[in-house]
Amino acid sequence: MYEMYEDKSKPWPATVIGILVQDLNETEWYPNTNYLAASYVKYVEMFGGRAVPIFPDRDESYYQGLSKP
């Protein structure tokens, strides 16, 4: 698989994986609270990937910006 990568002088580029962030019930002390399990991030990183949080309930331009290189 490494032979397919043309420029061997640079490290293999990391794969970017988006992980959906979960909204939690808003409380008096913690409004607008989100949750992202660290185990999901560690699992992606364990295989050399980069985890990117994807927040729900954003406008369309936010999601389009995530997909641009």
C-alpha cells in the first residue's frame, strides 16, 4: 500500500474522519453543551487518522466549509 504513495520523502497523509457531536440536554449551569466521546477520537487516532468534530444544527455554509481541503 505504501508503494502507491508517490512522494516517499513525506509522511503518509492522515485520513480525516468526521465525528458527529451529540447535543446534551441544556441545564441551568451548562447551556449549549455538546458531547464527543474521547474513545471515538482515540480510535481514529490509533489508526493514524485525524478526528474532526461535526457540530449539529449549523447552517449549510458550516458543513460546506468542512468538506473543502
